[in-house]
Amino acid sequence: MRDRSFTPSRALIYLIVTLFAAAYLAPLVVVVLNSLRTNEEIAQSSMIGWPQNWAFGNYAMAWSGFCVAETCAGIRPYMLNSALITIPATIFSTLLGAVAGYAVSLWRFRGDNWIYGIVTLGLFLPQQMRLLPWTIVLRDIGLINTLSGLVLIHTIQGLSFTVLFCRNYYVAIPHELIRAARIDGAGFFRIFWRIILPLSAPILIVTVIWQFTHIWNEFLYGVTFTTGQQQPVTAALIALSTPVADIPKQGVQSAAVIIAALPTLLIYLFGGRYFVRGLTAGAVK
């Protein structure tokens, strides 16, 4: 039976963990509280404080009335842009990564390790290094300043992660299962759809959570390759503006930040435990 007695070392561990948690949560708490304060209240006191009058109207203003780059429609159209980028790119990169991971782990062929190494090399290349090649590619195929261009970028960029995750998961599947299916006449895609994919739920959940969070929060490609009404919400937040003569609207801006972060926060709250389970599901062969 475990010894659950309260010792000085255990108290120190709890203290350190609590301090780290407080340090990480403090910015989020400040933004949430400011999103519920009036602009006048923030201007008269400071950015840190408890709301005196709960300004829930900040969220309605941020959603559909605040000015972003001189277009006063709130962040609603940019949230839609992010959804139209994130959902297809997540689906495409996950499915392609699953097929590629299956190919290099269970359907061995000449040079498969080289291909796997080249694909995963993308994990170690800084994003800034990829800007010029992507500029040339998007220019030549006519997808600069389009949502389709960002979908293409995130689908290709995400393959390094999805192939890595899926390949490491699939190597734990017994090769005898694949051999038996091939003896029965099943081909590459039939084995994938009938055998591999039904076994892939844990790792597919991991890749979907990872890709969705990464793509939704991505800023560099959005601000580089799109402008105006084509920008995702992370790039549009930088353009939150207010007339110089008006009081700075930190309350509405904070509400816009919370709305923009809400999808990934919900993914974390409801899918975090499945993410950990999926990562460890293929750890033991």
C-alpha cells in the first residue's frame, strides 16, 4: 500500500507545481477578467483588476461589431476562415499521414526508411526557412491570398507529425496480421481500410487534436500569405483597431482573444485525456 503521508518533500513538490500552474494561468485569468470589464474601468484603473460592472456585452461586440482592419464586422468572418482552413487541413493531413505511416511501417519496400527520414526531416526545419519556397509554389499555382493556399500549406507541413505519430503506433501491430491478410488476397488499401484503420482510433485522435490545435493557433503563414478578409483569426487579431480619439477598447479586445482561443481550449478540456491515452497506446508491443 502506498505511503500517502504528508512529508516536507511532498509539500515542496506541491508548492513548485502550484507556482508553475499559477504562472501559466495568470495571463489567461487577466485576459478573462478584462473581457468582463468596461473599457472605461480599465482606463481609469489598470489592466489587472476584478470587474466592478460585468460587461458581457464585450463578447457580442467582439463577435460581430468590433473593427478589424477597418472592417467593422467583428471577428466572426475570421473565425469562419480559420475553421475553413483548419478542418480540411486536419482531415487531409491525418488521412495522408495514416496511409504513409502504414506504408513505411507495415508494407515494407525498398527505400522506405529513407522516405520516412526525409518526411520527418520537416520537423527540424524552422518555419521561416519555408517561407520563400512556399511563396514560389503558391505564386506559380495561383493560391496566394486564398484559404485554399493555407489548407495546402498546413496539409503538407502536418505530414511530418502525422507520419511520425502513425508510423510509431503501427509498428506495434503484429506483422502476422498483415501477412495473413495478404495470403487471403487483400491488397494495400483493403488491408488499410479493413484492418489498420479500425485499429487506429487512439492515434488518429492524437493526430486530430495535435493538428487542429497547431493549425488553428498558427500565425506566421496566415499573416504572410493572406491579407484582408482572407486572413485567419490569429492574423486578424493583430489588426484589431480603434479610432485614435476613442478610449482604448481593451475589454472588447480581450473578449475577442478569448473567443479566438475558445476552440482550442475546448479541444484541450474535452480531448486532453484521449491525447495522452493515444500517445501511450502504442508504447508497449
